[in-house]
Amino acid sequence: MGVLSSYLGIGGGWLLVPLLIYLFRIAIHSATATSIFSLCIYSSVGVISQIFFGSIDWMIVLLGGSGVIIGSQLGVLLAQNVPGQRIIQMLSVLLIMIGVRMYF
């Protein structure tokens, strides 16, 4: 996923989530959470290397991290009330938008 995503310039969730749902028969909510957890694992390698090279703007980390913490909590609350089929529909629309954007 990481190699393919780096070539396309987008995250790997667009491919990982459908694979988890249709190939491994994992529930939709669990598949999306697993995708985000895997993102945390492989992005940690990049963060550690950037800390090692000293090329981190800590103000951006503070502001961005605050937004991520708040947004993730709101996302969990919203996702608990959204049926799994609706999540699949939203993912499909997002994939179409990404495809159109990449085409142009």
C-alpha cells in the first residue's frame, strides 16, 4: 500500500478499506479504523526520520496535532451514528472525486 500510495500521491486507505471489507469480510467500521491505525504505524517511520534530521516545524505539529485530536474524536462520534452502507457510499463518492482530480 505504501509504495503504491507514494506513486499516486495519495493515502492507501482507498485500496485497503475495500480489501478489508470484501476480501477479508471485516465490518466496515472496523476496516476504516484498521486503515487509520495502519497509517499511524507507517507514518511513524517518516516522523522519526524527520526528527532525526531535525526538519520539523513544531508549531505546525502543535496546531495540526490539535486539529487531528479534535477531528478524530468528532469523527468517532459521527461514525457511530452512520450506517455501514452509508460509509461505503461516501467512500465511493470520494474515490470518484480522487479519480477525476488525478485525471486533470
